[in-house]
Amino acid sequence: LETKRDSIEAEIKSIEDQLLDKSKENEGLYTLKSEFRNKESELLDLEYKINANKNKPREILESDIRTKETSIRHLNIVLDEHNRLLHEKKNQIDSELKYKRNSLLEKYKAIKESKFEFDESSCKCPTCQRKFETDDIEVKKVELEDNFNINKAKRIKENVTEGKATNSEIETINKQIIDLDAETEEQKGALALIQKSLDVKKEELQSLITIPAGDSPETIKIKEEVQRSEEH
């Protein structure tokens, strides 16, 4: 189209030269004016097509820019959610699970260090308060010590089980934190790339300044030439 326009402008210049040639002013002036107006119409049509084609890249860029801006908004929402989850999970470990684990460790030590204590004076008949015989006291002592040891072993087992479950929960959440950190860095990288591309596209859009067909220098020039030729 640009090449065709240059060719038409050359033809218009040739016609203009003929119009300005006083020696041929009266020869075929009507024909020349008619041809001149035809060329003007053809040139205006070309200008319209050229500007229409110029607008297509701009429309494509604007659409691309809108898509990228939507992607950036979405990524920022995702990053905000990741940061919220990271804060929540880290806080859960620091303020809840670590405290629970330390408490279980203290209980474990206390249970482990607990000793069986036997109060012989408490071995009395509940009815008459008469002290048990020596053999009965010994039997009672063995029974109480066995019960103590069984209960102690049970408490230790429960404590260890709960401690393992707490450690497992901490490990699970730590893995989730690692995964979230990795996803966050990946999203930040994607966001940076899209933002960089968006900046480039905006610069390209600014460089696409389309001149309206009615205000093009070529059109103004042709109108002036037509007006001059009509005055002759």
C-alpha cells in the first residue's frame, strides 16, 4: 500500500506539472482535472486502508496489554494468599506445636523420673483401722508397685505417641512451608517476566501514533492542488 501510494503521488505530481504548464493550460484541462480527482479519490482510499492496517497492530497490542494486566492482578492475589498461608503456618508451628512439643518433653521427663513411694502406715483395715499383718502389707506393696509401673509405662507410651504425632505434624507443615516458598518464588518470577513484557508492550503502543486519514499531509497536499487547479 505504501508503495502504491508513492506511485500515485508521483502521478499526481506529473498531473500538477501539466496543470501548471501555461502552454498547455487550455488543452485537455477538463480531462486532467477529472483524472486528478480520480487520483485524489484513489489516494484517499489508500490512506484509509493504510490507517486501518496501522490500527490492527495497536488493537493487538491493547488486547495483549489487557491480558497481561489481568494475569498480573491474578498473580498478586495468589501471592497475597501464599503470604497469608505462610504466616499462618509458621505461626502455628512457633506458637502452638513447638510449645506443645516442649510441654510433652517436660511431662516425659517428669513421668520417667517418678518413683514408686509406699506408705506402710496407710495399710490399715478400712473398717476397724487395724494395721495389716506384715505379709499382707508386703502383698499390698507389690500390688501397688505393679499398678504404679503399669500406669507409668502407659503414660510414657501415650506421651511418646503424642510427641511423635506432634513432630510429624511439624514436619508436614514445614514441608508445606517449603512448597509454598517455592511456589511463591516461582510466581514472583512469572510476575516479573509478565511485568517486563507489559512495559515493553506499553512502549510499543506509545510508538504507534496513527494519524487520522483526513489530517494526513498527503491528503492536505492533494486538496490544495485540486483547489489550485480549479482556480485555473
